[in-house]
Amino acid sequence: MNPNSRSFVAARDFLLAHRTDYARAVEGFRWPELSHFNWALDYFDEMARDNRAPALRIVCEQGSEEVYSFDRLSRRSNQVANHLRSLGVNRGDRILLMLGNEVALWETMLAAFKLGAVVIPATGLLTGEDLRDRLERGKVRHVMVGSDHCAKFEALDGDYTRLCIGQSTAGWAGYRAADEMPETFEPDGPTLASDPLLLYFTSGTTSKPKLVLHSHQSYPVGHLSTLYWIGLQPGDLHLNISSPGWAKHAWSCFFAPWNAGACVFIHNVARFSAPGLLAALERYGVTSLCAPPTVWRMLIQEDLATYRGRLKLREVIGAGEPLNPEIIEQIQDSWGLTLRDGYGQSETTTLVGNTPGQPVKPGSMGRPLPGYQVVLLDADGKPGDEGEVALRIDPRPLGLMTSYEDSPEKTAEVMRNGYYRTGDTAVRDSDGYITFVGRADDVFKASDYRISPFELESALIEHDAVMEVAIVPSPDPVRLCVPKAFLILAQGHAPCPELAADILTFAREHLAPYKRVRRLEFVSELPKTLSGKIRRVELRQLEARRRKGETRQPHEYFEEDFPSLKVGVAC
């Protein structure tokens, strides 16, 4: 093991040794100093050599089960890396990766890291236009997708290698050829810790997603904070409910568990079921569970107390949205476990969290995690107890992104005067606990998916009847919130149920399912600033009051009003 790897392992071991001693962990933790580091080669392969312990366990609702050891994944990823190299994948090349929760996802991620290629994770929910944007702005050289997604690329021209995983598809290279490749791999050369590793497209305050670039140290090493927050230990069986393609999947289904030497548990089902999840937790002996509040809200509808003593759960985590205090109380009453949440972004790892063995203040997202100096900046940029959540970047925490690759201006905007600014606001109490207040911009989350109003507005404005539109979150008892459109109609169009149904159908056809507009209201004007900018904050507040009072407006329509749309719950 080289000195850089030893430094990484030493930092990890320090956090494992102080998993319940928050004060000591924060005081004594130091990010490892790395010059050359390839997490897959220098850490994973070293840890995996002759290690027959389970690293990945995939079960399906029908009862089938696959278990892969660390050693097997190390050797198999070498084969995949050799196969990718034979197809022309080189150091620095961009790979668009769109796979489900199947072993090929983990094999390919490891293989790409070993090659020094840059992975662009993509969810299968993306539309053709979403993919075109990623191909162009991401400068994609290679595309690797499941066979059920190949058709999406028929109309997407470009000089990129096509690799299909699953059924053979004309015009696409096959994945099984990796079976014939050597189980040993020789890298082209050393990897700088600062070399690019991952490129995430994440929704922001513009109509186009931002390109968040992470390095070989910022995500693999940065997720030591996530390991600490979750409370992972070697040999754990960890289940994180998150879809591939999102940063949270890499957080908690890849880096944090394997940093700890824990096993990633995947429960593949066609549709989420709270009873089905509870049965899986009991049957397979899951020790830690991370899930969005949407899932926890569904779980507490069940008789959880009957599972007390039948589960091996030690750590229960909420992520993606603030947890409702009532949920925390119900989990505590039913299972005797403290449901803990935390806070981070695609641009970072976990920054703030409620950690194992520490008191939890319901409603608070916890305290700064080891390695991060978190401050709250007021309107003048001065630290205080209320304001925008920011990180001191002198010294720079390893878990912070390299940059917004597509925008030096945006990078400079969020990293100025010695701070990285998150764009979110919070308050801090006298004990150092931080409570999330809101987003400084207009981005919101629905069912744990990050939604940019501008993306949705850009799609709806293409409808002939729409002159102006503003998207805000509308409170929902299951999904926390759903996208709602306030619409001003173009001349010649009048509010009516038929037009509402047509616009909702238009949204379904032009937006990925998780971005779908599910409610709309026809209005005559939108609140604006003196400079003409829409004041979405007023619309959000208005919508919150209405939903609290459960009042419907004369020209307000919900997706559920139109059975012909075949509405379904997508979580």
C-alpha cells in the first residue's frame, strides 16, 4: 500500500474509532494529504485482495439473490477495464453511464476509475433532450446503457462508442466480451488525486443543469464524512434507497459503505412497498437503512412496533429533505432507534449531520461533520447564527467539488471571499445545531428529486396556450411536495378543464417523470419585483397556505382530476 493510501486508511480508521465521540472526531480529524491517488486501484483493490467478505448483495422481490465478494468485484472490474480499453476508452474520456441497480453498474464504475475515465451518471428517467444535452455539454466519448435504453439514442447522432449491457442490440458493442479479458489490470500511469473522476448534471437556477465536477479525492475521500454520519462499520449490511444516476447513490451505495468495508444491499422491486421493505429488512438482516423522508412517511403508516426485536437495524438515516419531528418520534417509539438526518449537496459530501450516539434535536439537521468548517453568512457576508450555509475553503475541504465545469463565472460566484456558498439558508442554536430554513434560490425537492423551476418552465412555455409560467412546490402529504404551475394564458385562450388536461399531458410528454407538473392554476398575473423578476417566494407562501387550508381555486386543476391521464405514484 502506497503512502497516499495509508494516509487515507489512517483517516478512515480514526473516524471509525471515534464513531460516537463527536467532539474528539471533529477536533482530531484531518483530511489525508494526497498527491497521487486512485481510490479503485490504491484502496479498493488493496482492501479487496483475497477478501471473500460480501461487498454487494442484490435481491429481487421474487426472491432471487446475488452476492459478490470484494475480491470478485476487484477481479471482475479489471476484466471490464480491459474490455473498455479495447473499445478505445482512454484516460480522461467521458463515459455516460445509464444502468439500473445491477452488478454491471458497480463493475463499470470501478473499471472506469481504474482507467482514469470520467463517469457521467445518468438516470433512466431522462428524456431524449436531456440525453442530448449531456452528450453535447458533457463532451461524451462513450455511452454505456442497459439494453432497454438503447432506443433512446437512435436519434442522437455523435461520434461516441456505444456499449449495451443486457440483450444484444444492433450497432452496439456487447458487455459479455469482458468475460474473456484478463483478471489483472495495468494502469496507463499514476493518477493525480486532483484528476477528474465524476461529472454530475444537477438542477440549478437556470434552465440547464449545472455540471458539477469531482476528482479522485473529492468524492472517494470526501465521503469519509458520509461514512461517519451514517455510522457505518466493517461488515455492516447497508441499504440506501436511491436510484442510480443521482449523487446520493454514489454517496451511500458506493463510496461510504466500501470506505468502511461494509456490504451494499440492494432491494430491487418494480414498485416501492412499505410492507415489502420491512419484510426484506427482517429477512436479510440489514443493519443500516438510509431513505428519503417520503419512504419514512410511508413506513410509519405500518404497524412498526410489531417489528421491534425482529430487525437487526442499528442505524436509521433520513436524507434528501428535512425530517418531520413526528416521524423521528414514531420511529423511536416503535423501534427504540434514533432516526437521524443530515445535509449535503451534489457539490459536496455530507456537511452537517446528526451523528451516532449524540443527542438529536428534532427539526435540526445536526452539527458540522469532521473535516468541514461550516459558517452561516448574513447578507453582508459576515458569519453569524443565521444566514446562508457556507464552507470555509482555507484550508479547502477534500469533499468539495473541483468546479462547475461549464461555468467559471458560477464557480467564482459560489467560491468567493474564502467561502463556498451553498445557496441554502439555516439558523444555528447555542449548542451548535443547525436547522435548515430554505433554499436561497428556487430549487426544490419532490420525492427526493431535485427540481429546477426553470427547467419545467422552459418546457411548458413551448405550449401554444402558455404565455408565462412560474413553477413552485405544492405541499403533498406523500411526496412532501409536487411541481405546480401558475400560468398566464396567451391571447385567444381561456381557462377550462380541457385546456388544463392538455397542458398536463404536454408536460408528461416533454418532461422526465420525476419532473412532471402535477398541478396547475390559471392566473391573470404573477407577482414580480421592480426589475420584472417573478417572485416565486410569494407563490410558494400562497400555495402553502392554500394546501394547509385545503382550499381549491376556481381555475386550479390537479392531475388526479383527469382519470384519462392514468395517474400513478412515482417515488
